[in-house]
Amino acid sequence: MELKFSDIGDKINLFRKGQLTWPFKAPAFILIPVVFVALAMSLPLFYLIIRVWGAEDFLDLLLREQTIRVLLNTVALAGAVTLSTITIAVPLAWLTVRTDLPGRRIWSILTMVPLVIPSLVGGFAFVAAFGYGGIVHLFITDLFNISYNPGIYGFFGAWAVLTLLSYPYVLLSVRGALLGMDQSQEEAARTLGQSPWQIFWKVTFPQLRPAIAGGGLLVALYTLSDFAAVSLLQFDSFTRVIFLQYRGSFNRTYASVLALVLVLLTMFIVSLEMRTRGKDRYHKVGSGAKRKLMKVSLGYWKWPALIFCTIIVLLALVLPVGVSLFWLIRGLIQGEVFILRWEAAFNSFYAASITAIVGIIVALPVAILSVRYKSKASSLLEKVTYAGYALPGIVVALSLVFFGANYASSLYQTMPLLVFAYIILFLPQAMGSLRSSLLQLGPNIEDAGLTMGCSRFKILRSVTIPLIRPGILTGAALIFLTTMKELPATMLLSPIGFRSLTTEIWNATTEAFYTRAAVPALLLVIISSFSLWILFSQEEKSY
């Protein structure tokens, strides 16, 4: 007790002398923007709470049979997709990083390209290939002169599409872990006579668990927030049912209840991930001593490995791109006149670019606060800014529609409000790369600038930002990529007359005009690939 009282007395004396630092150690030009960002990111969650707070039938809506069914559907889909992506991505990462697989570099690129394919394009390709009126359906009906109902819709179709398009999230995380892993334990196991297979399961795989958990979290959240694939394949997950309730009902309280349940589910998953990773979250993939990676000889397993890589690339990359090309060529042969949607392409590129620039500017002070000025208060602010990570596009769009229509009519259906929605959704995607870059940058360099009389703002502008440029570019590329693929927020918040590539594909696909959807689908993949090139270039520099 005496120690506690003396500590309090020391703090009082320091406070009187003006030497006591308050909970936030950061300068004002860092702290003030972070506070505003935290308040802005909390806006959609506040809207949902306010919307359902006064609902008299809240419990009845919450305990509806439909609510329970949708919850079970969504959890089952997220769990199945997460497990299947891990099953695909871990072998792919090991084959392309640690073995003598022929054409390793080519396979590394080809297996990552599906990352740029939106679920909208993947769902369109799946339906256009196997659905009613699709390639396979037309071929069978013409060849055998029979009529049948394709059974691709529902859980199976949504699971297949989301698995093939989201496994690169796990692949990217596991590749980084393998590239930065210290091989001393593997070398010790090798000297003890362990086989390559035993070394992988006993030594390598346990060290990959944090990376697998991180990638699996991204996949689970991607599945929970997806709207396009589940809608095109007619599977009742939360996002589809929320959208249908919003569009088809005058009383939107039930849509808000479902959205709140979805937010609670995603926040539960995020909290589990944070608890499993603990304090080592950003230190698992250190650069360490740069040594040439030892390659494992596949031997007779070389051919099964090549077949495995080929099947994944065919299903995840060749299928969506090939189907789009098929419908494009088919339309040209039949004399259909195509109008290249350059305006839609420009709108998508413009909105994604603005969001990437603004997103990095907004995320930078948050990352600096969490790394350079650690405290309980700064940690709380950082967690609040991650609220958008647990908010699917449909939920953010609904909240901002209400906010814009009732309190900011001048901003409703304008580009600033649309970019604001994108920032809420995708800001956390830039945080990982920014924090990693800041953690790798020793504070001694910045402290040297202080001893030379430079202000903190000048040090940030002339020292910190140039040195963390790879992390900035990676974060911007991720924001650009995900913004290009976003559909619900774009549909509900875009300005009048604003047409993006995603809305063009959606409108054509929902009306079964597959030929008309082919051109914007291919344009979207090509433009999005720009961000993938940036990610690969930064990976090469990091390792």
C-alpha cells in the first residue's frame, strides 16, 4: 500500500511540474485525426443500435425461424469455405516456396491471380458455365435434346465459388511466413534423420499456424461479407437476406436486426483471432537473416504436384476468364454490337484510386499511434477503427443511406459519401502492412531527428514516410483492389448516373445477359491486376 501511495504522490508531483504525460502520448497532429477516424468508423454501428433500440418486436424478430436459419447457413458457409481454402492454400504455398516444383515462379503468379477476380465475376462465370442457359446446359440440351434443371444453386455453388476466389488470402499469408521463416529448426531436424514429410508436419507446420489463422480470418470475414456470389447462386446468407429485406419491405427494422446479428457474429470471430494471435501478431514474420531457402526435392511427387496446381488454376483462373471470353466471342460471332463501357471503367478506377489515396492518409496516423505511442487509450482507439472490418458492405451502405438522407442531404448520393463508405470498409486492410513497416523501422532513426532539432511533423514527412514506402504501397494496393470489387455499397450510395464495372456486371448477369456482362468482367480483372503487380513487387523487396 505504501508503494501505491508513493507512486500516486510521485505522479502528482510530476503533474505539478508539467512532466506527467496523459494517456495519449502522441502529438496533436497524430491524435486528433485518429479520434475523428474512430468516431467516423463507429457511425454505422451506432446507427444499427439506435435503429433496433426502440423496436417493440425486437426479440420476436431476433428469434424468428428465418433468423436462426440464416445464421446457421452463414456460419456453415463461412466454416466450410475457411477449411477448404486452408486445405488448398497451405500445399500451394509450400510447393511454390519450398520445393523444386517445375515453373515455381509461374505457378506462384498464376495461383495468386484469382485474388483480383471479384466474387461477382466468379459467380457470373460459374452461372454462365453451369447454370440455366449456360455453356454446359446448352451443350447437354442440344446434344441429347433433353431439358434439365442445373443443380448448382444453393450452398454447393456458393461454397465452390467463394473457395476458389478466396484461397489466395491464406496463400499470401502462408507464403510470407514461409519466406521469412528461420530454417535453423528444420536443419536441426534434418541432421537428426527426419524425412522431409516429418520435418513439415513436426517443425514447419506448427510455425505456420499464426499465418494460417490470420489468412483464415480474412477468408471467414470475406465469406460473411460477400453479397454477389451468394446472390447469384441464390443462397440465403445474411447479406442476401438483408438486401432483399431492404429492397422489398417498407419496414426495414428486420433488415437492421439481421445486420446487427451479422456484426456481432463477425466481431466474435475477430475477437477470437485477436485472442489466438496475442501480442506476437506482427512479429511472426520477421525478416531475420537472409539466407537462401533450402528446396525440398519432390521426386516422384512432382507430377501429382503439377496436376494439383493445374486443377486449381483451371478452376480458379481459367474458368472465370475463359467463360467471359467465350460469351464475348459468341456475341461477336452472332453479330451483337458491343459498347465498351469506358465510362464505367474510368469510374471504377477513379473511385478506387481516390479511396486508396485517402485510405492511406487516414490509416497512417492510426498505425503510427498504435506502434510509436503505445498505451491502453491508443489501443482502444485502434480497435475502434477496426469496426469496419466487421461491417459488410450492405450494412455500411444501409447506415450511410439513413445518415445521408436524414442528416446530410447535400452529401447523399455523392462521391464523397461513397468514398467514405469504402474507407469504413477497407481501412483495416492497410493497417497490417503499415504496422509491419513501422515495426521494422527502428525508432532510433526518428529519435536522431529530434536531437537535431527537427519537429515531429518534419521527421514524419522526410524520414518515416519515405522509409515505410513499401508498406504504404502494399496497403494502397489492397484498398484499391477491394474497392474495385465492392458491389452493395456502390449500388446503394453511388451518385445518380454513376455506373461502375461491378454494377454493369450485376445488371447484365441478373438479367441473364451473359454476353453483355463479359466485357466489363474482363476489364475489371485487367484493371485489378495492377494492384496484384504491386503486391508481388513488394513481396520480392521484403524477402
